[in-house]
Amino acid sequence: MALAIRSNSKISYSILSAGAFTATLAVRETSPAHAPKPRLLDQVREAVRARHYSRRTEKAYIHWIKRYIFFHGKRHPAELGASEVTAFLTSLAVHDKVAASTQNQALSALLFLYREVLSVELPWLDDVIRAKRPQHLPVVLTRDEVRAVLQRLDGAPRLMALLLGGAGLRLLECCRLRVKDVDFATNQIVIRHGKGGKDRVTMLPAAVKAALIAHLERARKQHQADLRHGAGWVELPSALTRKYPNAGRD
């Protein structure tokens, strides 16, 4: 069966069968356009977020991967290997004199890059010069010193200091504390998504309870005033914004 195709006022003939011609058209119509491959750092961000790591972890990993790339003259990490990773980590300890925890953070970022993004398993890095972890005795304030510090604080900073000391909250946990996580009836505080993404329960100090209730009442009035002016919303993590569109203003 001959098929005639008109193009630029000329007629050319093809001896394709009707079935083959139809299949060819179907393939051309359904084949997706080749999307450009995401850049390396975008792939890192996607891999971090797919594993629900914190934003601070994502920021730290991106920072160290950038430093690693610039350290080796902007060469792609796929062209590098264990020797280049060793040279970078050793330079951090010897020349930059970073702390041991900082060097370990850089190592974690590079291991994540090669294992989770590039799918390359690095051999054990035996030749890395490790930053020394100094031994320090903890500095513990006396009761009088703690009392002197608290006396010089007022408002929200004082409440935060009382919660840090009395409930054992980390600074970021205190900043992220939500109204619903404070139970005044049982004198408990629920810490959501703490270190390692874990939840835990701690006590509500009696010394801060009355002041915290008064603070929440002031915050509630401020929130209502903000709502009247079209503001008064908070950012919601992950996909909660789509699932609960109005939760950020409740």
C-alpha cells in the first residue's frame, strides 16, 4: 500500500504499510520530550528532601559539597574519588584547623553525595588526617550565677531562658514550640521533631507556668489583630499546606 505525503509542493511516495506508518506516528506523538537533567546540587536537594532531612542538614550538605568542588578546581565529583575526598578532609584539619565535629559534618556530606546521589561507594578513607577532638571540662553556672543572668532578662527572652534551663529544651526546639504542644493541665511539653527527627515529652517548669500563660494571652490578642489586617500566618512543614490550607492561620 503506497502512502503519498505532500511537502513543499512536491509529492514523495513511501512503501510503508498502513500499520507501520500508524505505529511510527504513535511513537512520535507519545514519546516525551527529553527534559534536561537536573544540576548536581539540585539532585542533592531532591535526595535530602526525599529522606525528610532537616533544612539545616540540607544547607550544611550543600555548603560542604560546594567547598569540595571549588577545592578541586570546579571538577565534577563524578570525576573524583577517595583520594580527592581524603585530600579535602585532610586540608580541613591541617590548614583550616577545623573542629573534629566540623570535619565529620563535611565527611557526612560527601558520603551522602557519593552514595545517595552519584551511587558510588567510596572505599574506607584510612589516610584522612583526623581533626583532634579536645577534652574540655563543662562550664557549669552556680545557682547565684543563673539567678543573676535571669534577673537581667525580661519578656520573651526570659521565658525562653527559663524553658531552656528548666525543661531542657534546645534553642531551636524552644523557638519552634507551638501552643498546642504545651499542656498546662498535666504540666508537660511535647517536643516535636527534635534532634534526629524524634519527639519527646518533658516537664513544664512551675516557675514559668504563670508567665507563659500571660504571654500566650498577649500573643493570642496580637494574632487576632494580625488576622484582621490580613496577616497572622505561619509556615507549615512538608505537604501540610496542601492538606490543611487554613491551618497556618488557626
